[in-house]
Amino acid sequence: MASTLPGAGSRPEQTLALNMRLLAHHELQGFGGIGEGMGMQITRDQRRVLWLAHESAPKNFTAVDVTDPRSPKVVVQTELPHAKVRSNSLDIVGDTMIVAYQTREVGMKPAGFDIFDIGTPEAPRLVSHFDASGPHSRGVHAVWFVDGEFVHMAGGAADFTPTHPADDQFYRIVDVRNPSRPVEAGRWWYPGTRVGDSAPPPQRMEPKFDLGFRAHNTNVFPERPDRAYIGYIDGGAVILDIADKANPKLVTIWRYSPPFNGFCHTVLPLFDRGLLIVSDECVRDDGGDWPKLVRVVDARMETNLVPIATFPLAPYNTFAHRGGRSGAHNLHENLPVPASWRSDRIILGTFFNQGVRAYDISDPYQPREAAYFVPGAPKMSPAGAVQLNDVYVDDRRIVYTVDRFIGGLYILEMTI
Amino acid sequence: MQAGSLGAGADPLASRLPVTVITGFLGSGKTTLLSRLLRHPDMNRAAVIINEFGEVGIDHELVEASSEQMTLLSNGCLCCTVRTDLQETLRELFVKRRSGEVIDFDRVFLETSGLADPAPVLHSLASDGLLGAQYRLNGVVTLVDAVNGMGSLDTMPEAAKQAALADRLVVTKTDIADAAVIEALEARLRAMNPYALISRAVDGMLDPDTLREITPASVKAMTQDPNRWLAGAGAELAPGERASYLGQRLARKNGVHDAAIHSFCLWFDAPFTWDALTASLQVLTALRGPDLLRVKGIVNVEGEPGPVVIHGVQHIFHPPMKLERWHDADRRSRIVFIVRNIPRASIESLFGAVGTLGASTGGP
């Protein structure tokens, strides 16, 4: 079988699937560009509402009733105050939702996060705003909120002057136990990234891959409330001791770029197995930063992280030039909330034009591709191919994944 | 936390593409059946691996696209030929599927050549780790020609083996055979392999749906009804000689002598230890592997919450599959044997001896 079948070559409009079935597709009323904020609320009347943060203006967030995953219905869709702000990230505990705001330029507002009461999903009520704006701040890029008490986030601050303009968003902890008056509880930044630090600024990546020493995902789990697991972009994977939130202490930094091409995005701990799953974010089109990987890291000794495997890559020839970005991005993060599926054997992630993919890591040394779904290019897709950006798996094992630009929400069933 | 269990892993059945092996002696009607199957509207997203395109005679108007070794039919069925070896063909098909070069087929039908012993194909699926990660055996479908089947079974050991290995037996050409001959043939097949479901097909007319889920499509489905997999025909699994006794009587009555190949179900009241089960199967395959045509069992193993499914063809066993729970109150182990020239009593005594050995050495 040396030759390929004429006409059946890999085309961006082609849908590819293994062990995943499309249950429904929703274009979100023509605003189908979603960022990396997905959270599920189980309402008091037992509806399941999926909240999605848009990737860019004009929309802020959209709530979709997915009680029947075959028949999703938009509950509410909200607007941003102006075109130079985006929400991108959100998280939910009970009826409380945190929504991030990041501005295009420093010094703009709103830059921080909002706290909403979503007890009535049709009419979200703003409770308060946490301001993270400043002369060197673009606000908040990503939030983590799973305990109802503290928001862990990647954000700037009015009093923070970075040594390099791309290093403006660091790790911040905000106490929201009184939701009408959120207050900062602690912070940590990469040594050398703040003016006045005794450490020298970190060695930057070569210019084409220099994306900054910023925090991205800042995950804290109830299994280890004294640890924060942070993807620190070009700084690599960072583990902090946050037993004293006011004074986070560095446990370890694992920096693997260079030689790799930077942008550490998520550090997902699998506590019972002594593993971390570390994902990159692909940020260049047309295979420009290939390979962007997901790594399995032995974390039994947290001060000596040892990579032991990478998730098998999708085929370069099929995807690198299929359109847009092609490589790792968000993982389903085993959120410790009732509506989230949790697995330390099956890990799902989005890979832009490679779709959503599930890997079986029962053998951590040999991760195996277990399922995937690559939607055909959405109508009028500016990238010419799908760009799946984020994924959420609910406790029914239903998979929700979103396109970065226009395709909206895809709801899938895993048959593995 | 009520959320899903952290340990949830992949389902070894549902996560692999099912392969249905279609076998049958020369002239048994495989080609006719395959030509029909290929054209069936329900065969969309099926990949069919055949020996020669020429044989099945695909009409040009049915062809959507084709290359030297592959043809995409207008109903969405992918048809390809084996040029190198089968393992290579299956591997390449999966790679092409993954890269979008062929349709994302969800099942595979595999034709073996008429003279072929299907056992090596089954061995490949069980023992080739790379292949086993992507594919699983759905079942063996053996075609038997109503006109010439008796003769083939009499004279060709391969034909008898094909019938003995089957999960589904399809008697073909029943429109041109004498009713008495068909009945005699079916009785003889039942005698050899009472656990396979027998159906009839005239002119290759067989609903592809009847070939679906010969093995349940997921561990969950298997857990609900493992006996259906063990004995698709609903043959008696009850202890005692009934199945084989009846079979032998029928065989004698019909004037044939297939006593060489026979089948029975052994029941075990006490649970096995892993050591005893493994040792018994090892001894059995070492001593009588070539004559152990097929072994399928649901076994109670100490310390396991549900039964363990075992499945072997001659000397090769699939990795045992653990079910989550028992489907009914009967916790006895039951193992179906389809064997050649092995008396039931010798297998019984072997299990007894190895079991005793396990006990006397004070196993865990």
C-alpha cells in the first residue's frame, strides 16, 4: 500500500475521528471564537450550564445549557465594554464565576477579573471587580478558581514593573472569601523579572521564540493545598510551596526551552501516580514552532523533575500545513469540582488544527493515542482549518471543545 | 468528590477497531458474499481487505476513487488488497486512517484465502502488540458450501479447522442443495462446534448487521452478557456431556466421523488462583497446543471483583480481560474447548492435577 488514495488525502475540510463521536455542534450565534475558559455549573434546578469565555471582543462570555448534550441551547451571551479587552478565561464554583480581563495594551481598563453571581444563569449579576491594571500591566490572562475561596491567576499589577515588557503577568493569589471585597493574598514572580530584583533577568529565548517569562496556568488542587503548579511560558514548569500564601516559596523550576521552542502552558499533577503532565502552547502558524508537545514527567521527587515520555505526535505531513496553528495547547485539568471528569489514565488536550485528542497513559513511559476528533474546517474559518483551543470533560464523560476563531462548540462522546 | 474516578482508563474492547475474519473453503461463496457486502449501504466506514480486486468484480460506477491497492466505493466502503503481509497491511491502513489519507473506517473485514488456516491471522491479532493496540478480533465467520461442504469436511483438514474456529457459520448455496443434505451438514457443523451461530445465505445475501458485535463492543457490554460471547448459538453451557454427546450422536446418525474435532464446556466450582490458572493453561498449550483449536472462558479468579475472560487459539492466548463485576449470581468458572483428538477427560484431569499442585505447594 505504497500509494495514497487519490481524492482522499488529508484536507482541512475533512473530519477525522477515532473513538469519538460528534453529538452536537453549536456556532454560538455567530460568535464562535472561544478562548481558554470553560466551566460547568450544575444549577439549583439541576440544569447543566457550560460557561465559555470568548477569545476576543466583542463578546465576553456565553452560557450554553448542555443538560441534553445532543441539543445545546444558548442561555446568555454578554458583551465586553470595548474592543481592546478580552476575557479568555473563567472558572466556576457553585454559583460564583470568575471572569478574567486582559487588555491589548498596558495601562488600559478593565484589566483584572470580575466576580459574578450566576445563580440565575439567564441574568448573571456582577458582584465586584478586582483591578489588576497598571502602567505596565495588561491585566489577567488566566484564572484558576476551584475552592470558592482563592483565585490563583496569571496577572499584572499596578506596582509591578517588569524588567522586560513581555514579563508583566506573574502568579497572584486573591482572597475572594468576601466576594464583594477581593484582596490580594500573595504573589510570586520569576526571579529577575521585576525591576529591583537581586537576581539578573533570565536568559531569553532567541527572538523568534521569545514570548516572555509570564505565568499561564496556575493550578492548585485540594490534594496538595500547599502547592501551586504553574506553566511559566518560557520559564518552563514551576512548582511553588504556598503553605503560607503571603510568602510563596520556590520548590523547583524545570526549564526545557531551549533546546525546545518555549511556551510552557499547563502543569497538571497526577498525585496518586507521582506524575506531572506538562503541555506547551503552539503559537505559530504553519508548523513554525513544531514540535509543540505534551510531556509526561516523573515528579516523585519534586525537586528533580525527570521527563519520561511525550505524547505521540500527530503526523506532521497531515497537519503542519493544514492551516493555522498545529500543536499542543490546553488540557482537561481534572478540575476538583463535581461537574468535572477526573482521570489519571486518560488525558485529553486540544491541539489546534490537530483537533481534540485523548491519550492513555496507563503506562506512563508509553502514552498511547486513544481517541481523537478533528472537525472539518469551520465555515469561513480564517485559519482555513479548525483551531481547537480548549477542552472540558464533564462527569458524564461528555467532551466539550471549542474553536479559537469561529467554529464554536463541539460536543463529543468518547467511546473508549 | 462525586466526580469520575481518577483511575478510569480505556476500555480494551471499545478503544480498538473490530476485525471480522471471513474464511471458508474454496468455492464456499466468499467472493459472492464479499461482493454483496461491499455494495451494502450499511458498509459505509468499513474497510474490507481482500485477496484480489479481480475476484470481487467491482463495477466502475461504484468506484469513488482508487489507487493500485485501494478502492473507495460510493457507499463509503474502503476496499483494499493484501500485497505484503497482513500485519503490514493492517498497520498501514491504521496509519493512513490517522493521517486522513483514507476514510476513518470503524471496522475491518478480512478475507482469508480459501486454503488458509485462519489461526495465524488470529495469532497476529493476539500477539502483535502494535497491531493489538489498534485492532481487536470481533469474530471468525466461516462459510460452508451446502453442495460441496460435506466433501470438503471429509477430505480437507483445513476446512474442518475453519469450521471449528468459527464464531458464526454461514451455510451458502442452500438454494441449490438438497434439503436433507443441508440438514445433515448443519447437524455435522453443530456437532463440531455447537457454540457458533449457524445462518444461511443465498447468493451472498447476508445482512452485515449480523456480523456486528460478535464480540461485544465494550467491556460494559461484555459484562452484561458474557455467555452470548461464549456461546453465540445459545448452546448448552451446562455441565455434563450434553453438547458433545448430542453432537456425537447426531454425527453418528448422519454417518460421519468428526469425533476428532469436538467441543465441550468445563465448569469449575472453586475459584482459581492466578498461578493455578496460568499454570494450567501453560501446561495445556505446551502439551496439546496444536489441537487446542479454540478456548473461550469466563473464569473466577481469587481476588478479582469480576470474572476474567480468557481466549486462546491453539498455543496463543489473548491477554486476559478483567470484567468489573459478575453478570449473575453464578460465580463458577466456565471454559469452552473446541479441540482435536483430545478427550475431555484428559483436560479435566490436567486442570485437576495442576490445581492440586497449586494447593499442595501452598500458593498465596
